[in-house]
Amino acid sequence: MAILVTGGAGYIGSHTCIELLEAGYEIIVVDNFSNSNQESLKRVMEITGASMKIYNISLLNTTELEKVFKRNNIEAVIHFAGLKAVGESVKSPLFYYKNNIIGSINLFELMQKYLVKRLVFSSSATVYGNQEIVPISEDFPLSATNPYGRTKLMIEEILRDLILSDENWCISILRYFNPIGAHKSGCIGEDPRGIPNNLMPYISQVAVGKLKELNVFGNDYSTHDGTGVRDYIHVVDLAIGHLQALKKVMSETGINAYNLGTGRGYSVLELVNAFEKASGKEIPYNICNRRFGDIAICFADTKKAKNELGWEATRGIKEMCADTWRWQINNLNGFN
Ligand code: WQD
């Protein structure tokens, strides 16, 4: 029996594949490598000494995707595959709706057809919209402020309707806060295409001299130093959270959403300072205008995941920065 991992070559997917293989699971990866690199899976196999089946397939290709279900004995699915750049989703909403939602529906229909009803779904704290209150708990109202966030929210709603129609489904929805860091080997890590949208990969590219300086998007927020505060979580902690969620969906029916965060927020300038200490490199920055759509402060209430998944993050900001730096300094051009 195998675990199907869609988007397994991506940043979070590849780190989760390592944890799955090291826990003894047999895995199958489906990825179209549109926003990832097959090299990441090669390195996953090198790090673990294990192997996996890899299918270069888009979730929009139902004919090829069905062959994966026909040819393998799949017992559960961890569904990462999806586009996740907020700005890109605003420019190309139909591309995002088609890729993320139609792709997910194709997957769920085949799971239903082949009686594979155990699912861990990769969602995002972005479904909480512009929350003024922190910490954020899973029962907070849901909303979205951009097409990417709306795809995550819609897929969560689809899953809630699905389980109402068939109570045999077992679904864990995982809402990530801000994943950063890398596997301690320094062999895999975040490898964004083009100029990074997110803070940590931008900082690390400034540190290695690929980018000149960091633009800090506003220092007039109502936070202790005026810059945005986020709940940064080590990607390995996040990966381990998926294994706990997988165990849950293997053992009981129902649907639950869980925050995967640390419950602690760090500001932009705090992260810059932590990275300078970890790398020994100065990160020059300039304060500029706020980025449209950004909120001041966001961090998780983590009690539900601790109580129901037996999971909590253990890696701190120093380790997140040190592990990011090790990946970046050893892979100046990512996987290329
Ligand atoms: C973090 C902080 C910025 C870049 C996004 C997505 C979210 C999720 C995680 C997928 C903010 C500031 C950033 C820069 C900066 N992705 N910043 N200069 O916006 O919290 O969340 O990534 O699920 O859906 O929205 O993360 O890393 O972009 O920003 O000052 O060059 O860093 O203003 O305060 P964000 P981020």
C-alpha cells in the first residue's frame, strides 16, 4: 500500500517525502514540475537511501492521472500540488482557478472512483483573510483576499461538501503559516523561480549577493518595531505535522482543519537580525511602502494540532535561519 503525494517535488512536498520515507512509507509522487525541479526528488532519494515512483503528470490530465490509480495500490493521498503566488494569482486568476481547483476536483473524483478516501490537504493561513485578532484559531471566520487564497478556501469547502455526501472520507486540512528553513543536510530547500515573493528566500539571496538589498514593505504597522509580524515555522516541523495528520486520517473518519504554526510571531526586522547572526552576513535593507494586501500581524493558536494530532513545532528561529543559510550557500542557483 502506498501514499500518493501530489506536488511531492515542491518545497514542502519534498521535505514531507523525506519524513515519509524515513518513517518507512512507500510513496508515489505525481508532479508536473511546473513550479519545482525533479532534482529535489533525486536528492530526497540520496538523503534517505530509499526510492519512490515518480510520475511527471499534471492533475489536469485525468487520463494519465487515472493510470496512477490503476497501476498502484494507493491507501491515502497527501495533496500539495497547486500554484501559490498571491501576486501571480491576481494577474492570472483563471489560470489559478483551473490549475488549483479543477486539478483538485480531478484528483478527488479519481480517489472516489478507486475508493481512496483518506486525504491530507495542503491549505494555508491565507484562508483567515485579514484577521485583526491573534492568535488565530481554526474556528475563526474564513475569507480570502486574493484568487490564490480563494482557491484554498474553495477546495476546503469542496471537501466539507464531499464528506457530507459520503461520511467514509477521512480528511485533515492543514493550514500552514509561514514555512521557512531547509533540511539539515543543506541538499534541499526553497527554490523560488525568479525574484522571490516571500521574505526568507529574498533575505537569503541578498546574503549570497544574488540580490542587492531587501525592501522592507512598511515600518508603520501597529507592531513593536513597525514591521510585519508572521508565524514562521520550520519546514521540517511542517513536514512532520503531515505524518501526524496522515496517521489520523488512517485511523478515523471525519474532517478537521489544523493550524500548523509555532504560535509565536517574528517581525521582518527580527528575522533579518536572526539571519545576519546565523549567516554572519549583513543584510542591507531599505524601508519602502506597504505591500498591497499585507496585514500587520499573524500567528497561530496551535492548541488543536497539539491536542488532536499530538504535534507541535520544536525548531526555533535560529535553526530556521541556519538551515536556510546552509541550503542557500551550498546551492547558489537552487537546484539548477
Ligand atoms: C512576510 C512578511 C511582508 C517580502 C505569503 C502568502 C501566504 C503563504 C505564505 C502560501 C510580510 C514582508 C516580504 C519582502 C518584506 N503562501 N516582506 N519584503 O505574505 O505572510 O504569506 O506566503 O500559502 O499565502 O500570502 O509571507 O514572506 O511574503 O511576507 O518586507 O521582500 O515579510 O510585508 O510582513 P506572507 P511573505
